[in-house]
Amino acid sequence: MEPINAAAYVLHSLFAGLWTGSVLFATYAVVPLARAGNLDATPLRSVAGKIKTVSRTSALLLFLTGGHMAGTVYTGETLTGTNGGYLVLSMLTLWFLLIGVVEVAAGKLADGSGRDKVREPARQARPFFLLASVLSVLLLSVAGLLSANRLGFL
């Protein structure tokens, strides 16, 4: 494997883990604390901003590295006519959905914290973080299936 391809795979994996990990952490640690009123507005606003930064940065790097990887493996025909191609298109769909849902979730979390509110913004953001968590797990699952497919197990 060429060094550029190896670097693309490593960066892709690292930022997928960072992105999904931050979403899961926010869903299962930050939002419940805020819903219970155990966080102040300032740290909550900071967390929401960091989640947006991680999400946007990860989405961009995943697009670039994933585009490179797909461009070296697939043609238009194999992208729409093979199991691997369908998995890549599934990942792309989940990627788009996750970007939007995380933006909405973090925005709802930050909106109320700007008014020194914590519980209500966390309640409003919770369904979006739960959906983002499901999308994150699905995205990583499809990535695992894609790896299994590339290794000939599917």
C-alpha cells in the first residue's frame, strides 16, 4: 500500500472514532448531567461549541479521506453495482445525516445555555443526540462491513 493511501485510511479511522466518540460521550454523559441541572451554562455552551468543531472538522476530513479511498477503489459502475459500492453509498448517506443531526443537537444545546438555561436546552437536544448516537453506531457498523467486504468475508 502506498503511504498516501495508508495515511488516508489511518486519518479516516481516527477521525471517525473521534467524531462518533464525541457524539456518544455527549449523549450519555453531558446531556444527562445538563438535564439533571448538574452543569452550569458556561461549560455546557463550551461543550456544544467543541462538539460542533469536532463534527465539522471530522466531517471534512472524512469526506476528503473517504473520497480519496473510494476514488482509488471504485468506478461509477462498481459504486452502484457492487456490495462494496452500496456500503460506501450507505456510509455517505449516514455521514450526511450525522452532520445535520449533530449541528441541530449542538445548536439546541448552545441556544439555551446562552440564556443561562441548562435543563430545557438539554431536554430539547436529547432526541437529536440520541438519533446522532444511533447514526454513529450505524456508520461504524457499515465501516466494519465495508472492511469485511474488502477482505472477502462478505
